[in-house]
Amino acid sequence: MNSLIFNSLRFIGLVLLQVLILNQIEFIGYVNPFVYILFIMMLPLSIPGWLLLLLGFGTGYTIDLFMTGAGLHTAATVFMAFARPYVIQLATGAKQPETVNDPGLSQMGMRWWFSYTLSLVVLHHFALFILESFSFSQLGYTLIRIILSVIATELLILLLSYFFSARQGKKK
Amino acid sequence: MYNLVRFLQKHYFILLFVFLEVVALVMLSRSHSYQRAAVNHRTNAIAANIYHLRSDISGYFSLRHQNIMLQKQNAELLKQLALVKEQLPEPDSALKSQIYDYIPATVINNTVDLRNNYIIINKGYRDGVTRDMGLVSPDGVAGIIIGVSEHYATAMSLLHKHAALSIRFLNNDQIANLHWRGGDYHLAEVVDIPSHVIPKEGDTIITSGHSFVFPEGIMVGTVAEHVDSERGNLNTAKVLFSTNFGKLRHVFVVKNAHRKELDALSTIKTNE
């Protein structure tokens, strides 16, 4: 129950942050960080697969409503949600961490959290930017956008997860 | 039957993923050509309202800059008005021949850093805005309206893959098409300049008036760089937009009173 409230608040907060602030700021020309995907990353580890995918769909669709790019973020976020269990497996090895349910910076450790978030950010941004330009003719330009945006998103995500974990640490 | 259920249970994660991804890609592909983007576009009211609220707040910060720009535009228009007045015999005849009307509007959301950018304005069908109307800023052309709701409208920015604009070089009347290649939002490209026409840096580019969307002679930009074609057929020019898309706020929707007539005329022509 507690987790439901936390995750709902995180969803609303991240969507508003994305739509009202990040989408309005111009970072060095054509870099746009997409931190709303942190919501999918921080969902509990025990979440059933169908819910994970549906939440991915819903999150992407919400962002699409605001960005007039019907289906673009939906497709990329569903793809990322699909990849999440496999990335967790790769990052943790075969054994699931039984004591931890909510993944986060403080619970999983910096090294784990960094490789986990970076992998998912890369997967999401690749899907997003390739689908957006929808051609390989400007591959160089698209790649630069992907790399710069991945860096921007990852930095913001680390910053935000530090904030989330600091708050949770105080609660405990 | 039991095997089928077991198969579904075992692989439901992948199957559901494929299903959702297909749904998303269908939505995406529907917005992929200009025509379809325009047909399927609905301006989302909730998103528009949230943007409006934000725009109300952030609008205060650029008031000074906007005021200066509007003043400049006013001065320019007054100058032109004086010139026009000299040429006209009676004011009545001017009203009769007015084809283009301008509806002032405020931009409440606008992007420049995506490959396909859209502008949302605070005027909708209640204010007489309909699809395919032009959108101009005080500095020049900005976009084309593609979706209208009651109080808001969405325009496809010139910074969009499917946005093409018919333009004319002011000094030699050569007609060509302008579009945006992505990247820097200050620069557009004209690719179909015949090889005998060699635009110079700083040449002014205006709308051609061939599209019925924009009247002739609205500022588009200036030539920034001219690229000779290698095979000697069509030259390319890089164009500096006169509109600053990054600071778009006060805009005008261009309404063509003869639009229906012109559209009917072009369908008659194609029917033959």
C-alpha cells in the first residue's frame, strides 16, 4: 500500500517535471533529457510482468499526450519496460536479491544502480530517437543526439535517485 | 487446449510486449505522413490547459522583450500603412479586396529541439481558427495549423519533417521550396534552385503566395550560404530563418477568405 502511494507520487512528480520543466529548457541546442523513465526503473522488483508492461505503455502514452508525438514515447517506454527484467538479471547475476524489493541507489549500491540505469537509458533513447527520425539517412546526427541525450538523462537520473534515496533513508 | 493455455502462461510476457509495441507503432505510423498527421490530430485539452497555466506564469519573464518586438512591428506596420494609404483612392475599396485576415494568438507551448516540432496556441475554433491556416510571427512565417480544439490549436512548426514552404527570392522572383533538415533551428534549406540562379549571401526570401496558406511577401529568412550542386542541376542554399523559433510568443493566424473558392477551383482542375 505504501509502495503504491510512493510510486503514484513519483509518477506524477516525474511527469510534471518532464513536461513542465525539462521539455521547455533548451540544453545545448538539441539535447532533451527524458527522466520520466526513472518511474519504470524504480518500480518494485516483485512487480508482475503484465503490470510492468502496462505501466510502461501508460507512462509513455501520458508523455505522448503532452509532446504531440503520438506513439513515439509509448513505443520506446514499452520496449524499455520489456527489457527491464533482463537487465536486472544481467546486473545481479542469476540470484535475485531477496531482501530488497524497491530498487534504488541506496538499496542496490552505486555500481549496480549506475549500470542498471545506464543500460535502460541507452535502450530507451535508441528506440526513441531511431523511431523519431525514422530513417538511417541521418544516422550520424541521430547518434550524436542519442549520445548527448543519454548523458544528460543519466546525470539527471543519478541526481534524482540520490534525492529519492536520501528521503527514504530518513524515513527508516 | 491445455497446452495452449500453458504456452500462453509461459510466454505471456513476450506476447503482451509484442501486442503493446504493435499498438504503439500503429499509433506512430498514423502520424507519419503530413496528411495523416493532420487528419488524426486532436489537440489534447488537458495537456493544453496545463501548458496554458505554465505559459501564463513564464510569460511575465519575457514581457519586456516581447513589448519591444511588438513596438518595432507596430512602427513598421504604420510605415507601410502610410505608404498604402497614399496609393488608395477610397478606403471602401480596400475593405472589399481584403483577402487575408489575421487573428492574434499567444503561443502556450513550443519545441525546437525535436526532429518534428509543434506549436500550441491559445485560439481554437471558437475564435475562427481552422485547419490549414498559416501561422506567422512578427518576424516571419512560423507554421501551419493542423489540429483545432475549442480554445486551442496545434500548428506544425516549420521545424518539422513534413513541413515544406513555397518561397520566392525577392530579387529575382525565382520560386523554390524550403524545408528543415533537423539540427540547428535557425537554419533551413532550399534544395531546388535551378543552376542558372545563384543566390548571394543575405538575399531575402519571402513566401511565394502559391500555397493559399500564406499571403505573398511574408518574410521567411535570408540566404546564409550557397552550395553549388556537383552534378550541375539544382543548387542548394542554407537559409537563416527570420523567425526566432526559440522565443516565439505573440503570433498571428492567417485566415484566407477566398480559401474555399481556391480549393474548389483546384479540385475542378484535377477532376478533368
